[in-house]
Amino acid sequence: MWTYPRAIGLLAGYGLDRMFADPRRWHPVAGFGTTALRLERILYRDSTALGVVHAVTLIGSAAAVGIGSSRAAARSTLPVDTVLIAAATWAALGGTSLSRVGQQMADHLDREDMASARALLPSLCGRDPDSLDIDGLARAAVESIAENTSDAAVGVLVWGALAGVPGILAYRASNTLDAMIGYRSPKYRHFGWAAARIDDVLNVVPARVTGLATVLAAPLVHGSPKQAWTMWRRDASQHPSPNAGVAEAAAAGALGLQLGGRTSYRHGVEIRPTLGDGSPPTARDLRRAVGLSIRVQELSAVGSAILAVAICQARIRRHRRA
């Protein structure tokens, strides 16, 4: 029954996230963030080398915890490894919380409740909410949901399939650290370089899986698979992020929208290239973006489970040949 613990655990963890979203108390990701802040207070200098030490120490420690717990679970005759993968997947996934925040933002924008919408935006992204009007808030939310579908959901599932609990924990640690110090502010331009680059590497595969799932899911939100594919291939490389551009360009095509343009952060303004050929997003488009995110997550959960089974089968065949 427990021949495929990784696949079963991934699907169970995904189901837990859909039912319960993020744990409200004692969230492991919040605990990691607190640890990262404490280490930063000790190590921080305007130095790339110390940033490398900071990132490698934290991400490596997360992977080591995963390796140790997985080895201990493997020695049990009970399905402890399946339970461990399910728990790690649930704790690391943020897809359901992302969808709920997106729906809340759409509700605020429908009511033109700008104060509530601006207060909620930091839950989605690091942009300056005070500089955004209703259309700017809608665009920021749509772009953030597209990008974070990959970061907060698909990446966890893909790395869970590829590397089990160590992959889940290392990926989530990298993603969290990138969100904390990986952006291009004067303070973190050097110290956050390593966190940003590690996150870029770990997201190469998840971002492309997200793009493919977006193409497949487009008809489920009355969108065009052809446009999703075309915008991905045409526009993704123009984005400053090698991975976010894939998720955002594919979503822009699937939803028939145009994303990008002037983007305001607390640390300054960036002029992003436009992605897609449609009109700017509205609150109604934001609801479609949430629906697209949910469908992409579902496809990715199933695909990751299939990948985990394939990896397990390959190991069994290799063991038999040996």
C-alpha cells in the first residue's frame, strides 16, 4: 500500500492545504523567518560574501533537517515517511492562502474600498500600495498571484516530487529568504545577492511547469491556450526575472490581459516591459486569475504525484538490476 509514499504524501499535503490553508499558529515558515532575521542581525554587512554564508547556512540547515527526518522515517515499518511528506507539503504550500487573499482583494476592489485593498496588498507583494489606484492594485494583485502560484505552490510540489522532504524544506527556505532579502534595495543589493540567485536556480523547473500548466488550464477560465503559449514564448524573456516572466506572461496570455509597466516599490520605481496584448486587469480579471491559479495548482499536484511515482519506479528497477 505504501509503495509510493512520496506521491501519496504530496497529494495528502495538497489536500490538507486546500481544506485548511496555512496553519494559523506555530507556522514553520514563520519560525524560519524569525531565525533568518536573528542570523541576519549577526551577519549583516554590505557584503556579497557574508550574504552567501547567510543563505547557504539557512537553506543548508533546512535541507539537513529534511534529510535527517527522512532517514529516521525510512527506518519505520509504519507509513511515517508518507505522513512526514504530507506534513511538510502542507506546511510549505501557500496556494490556498494565496487564492483566498486574491478573492478578498477582488471584493475590496469591487466595493472600491481603497483603504482595505491597500492594507491587504502587502500580503501579496512588496509594492508600495499608497502609490496605486484601483487599476494599479488590480494589476499588482494579478501579477503577484501569477508569480506566487509558481513560488508558493508549484515549486513546493515539484521539489517534493524530485527530492522529497529535503527538497520541500530547502525550496521553501530559499523562497522565503528571497522574499525577505532578495529584492534590489540599497540595503540588500549585495547581501541579498546569493539568496536571490539560489532562488532563481531552484525555480527554473517550477516556473516552466507553471507555464505549461497555465497553457493547459486556460480553457477552464475561458482563456486561450494558444495565447498563453504565444505570450510565454514571446514576452517571458523581457521580464527582469528569468522565472517570474514565464508565469506572468503565460497568465497574461491565458487571461487575455496586458501586464507590466510602471511598478512602484518602497525602495523605488521600476519600468517593467509589458506582457501580453490585452487590456489592463480589473477586479473581474482578478477573480479569473484566482481561478486560473487554483486550476494550475490542481494540475501541478497531479503531475507531481505522477512524477514521484515515475521516480520511485525507476529506483525499483535500478535496485532490481543491481
